[in-house]
Amino acid sequence: MENSNKLLKTVMHEIKKRKVAVKNVEMINPRIKKITFTGEDLKDFVSLSPDDHVKVFLPSGEMRDYTPMGFNNEDKELELAFYLHGNGPASQWAINAKIGDELIVAGPRGSQIVPYSFDWYLMIGDETNIPSMLRRIAEIPAYSKIVLIIEVEEENEAALLTDAKNVEIIWSYRNNNQLSSSQRMVEILKSLDKPEGNFFTWVSLENRETIKVKEFLENEFTQNIDWIKARGYWARRSSEVEN
Ligand SMILES: Cc1cc2nc3c(=O)[nH]c(=O)nc-3n(C[C@H](O)[C@H](O)[C@H](O)COP(=O)(O)OP(=O)(O)OC[C@H]3O[C@@H](n4cnc5c(N)ncnc54)[C@H](O)[C@@H]3O)c2cc1C
């Protein structure tokens, strides 16, 4: 689901395929594995926006989208963080990843830049959006307030690697909850004590859930529908769809 937002400035990049190898692995929560890759090809890697993505070409030939959570051209490093949901080839590859394993990454093809001139920022996402959230927290000026609403499976995953003073985090748990992801998010939004001023909102959940949250934001929450960037990050199979 692409966004057609008039506020966003898009910068296109030359697409390069880069060969990279695992340099380090680290669990940043019980189900998210940060993998640091290295390789000569990373010397000119470019990513201008925290919600950029690269195409990861798995050894099987399949491709999946991942967020460049960090990169360093001098050290020729790239960090990706994989949510280990367990079912798909990318998640499986990450579960087994060890130092020296190789991958090809391509892109980012373009970066969509949101101005950091809003009074506050609202980010709504699940585990797949945590890499982007962490990068954005580091970029947004400290005088702007940031509200994160993050869905994870259960309480022991409710830890985000930030001590930024301008960040408020509200956790939403799937575990034992009869409501759908979007229903839980809407409940939280309805009771949110909004900070003062203009705000920009990002939403990235499962595709259908993202659409539902976006509809609520547009109809009942936002000041301006151009101040929302919504993009589904993964697709539940039709046999698994919540009503
Ligand atoms: C712009 C963009 C950036 C992204 N960045 C990241 C990132 O930095 N880190 C990250 O972990 N993911 C990220 N994702 C999401 C990731 O691309 C998907 O979760 C992808 O489907 C994983 O591929 P897979 O091979 O593991 O599973 P697939 O083969 O795609 O799916 C297999 C099964 O797993 C289920 N599934 C897939 N993803 C999830 C999930 N998140 N939760 C529960 N079930 C799931 C599917 O419904 C399906 O039933 C991003 C997606 C986009 C569009």
C-alpha cells in the first residue's frame, strides 16, 4: 500500500545490488534480532529517511523488505533488525543467521522525507516498524514530543532501546486480546491525551489493519489528512484474516 501524500518530498536513488555478510548478531528484544552486515559495497550506501527500505534477496532467491536501521559508510556497515515471527523465509533466515552468512541487498530506491517542523509526532506500528521508530527517534529534534503506540505479543517484549526524554511509549499487546490490532489502536487513540500543536502520524501494521487505523485517523483524529503516512508492512494470509 503506497502513500500519495502531498507533503512528502521524495528523493530517488540509483538502485545498486550490494553483497553483504553478517558481522554481528544481537537480540534487541526477545523476538527481534539486529544483524550488522559488512561489505565493500556498503561504502556508498545511502538512506535519507528512517522509513526507507531495502530489498533483501535471500539465498533461496526470495525477496523481502527491511528497514536500514543504521549504516556507516566509513566502516562499511549496515544494520537490519528482523522480527522473528517464525513463518516466512526471511524470518527463518534471520533465526539461523550466523557470522559470515551472505545476502544481497538492493536499494533503497527512494526516500520520502517528512519535515521535522511539527510540534509533535505520532508513530503507530508493530515489531516490523520498531527499526524505523528507533531511527526516527534519533533524528527528530529533542524539543518535539514523540508518542509511540507499539503492538507486540506480550509484556516481556515491551522494551525499546531509547532513553530519549521527549518520547512517550504506549504498548498494545496481542496476547489474550480479543480485539483486532486496529481496534486496540483506535481504543488507545480515543483515550490519548494529545500534546499541544500540529502533529504528523505514521502508521505501519499489517496491511488491512493499517487501512482501518488510517480511516479512523482521517475521519476522527488528524488535523490534516496530508499529515499522515500509512503503509502496511506485511500481509496476513486471507485464511488468517481477523474481522
Ligand atoms: C517498507 C517496509 C519495511 C519493513 N521493515 C522491516 C524491518 O525492518 N524488520 C522486520 O522484521 N520487518 C520489516 N518489514 C516487514 C517484512 O517485510 C514482512 O514481515 C515480511 O513479510 C517478512 O517476510 P517473511 O519471509 O519472514 O514472511 P512471509 O513469507 O512474507 O510470510 C509468511 C507468513 O508469515 C506471516 N507474517 C509475515 N510477517 C509477519 C509479521 N510481521 N508478523 C506476523 N506474521 C507475519 C504472513 O502473514 C504469512 O502467513 C518491512 C516491510 C516494509 C513494507
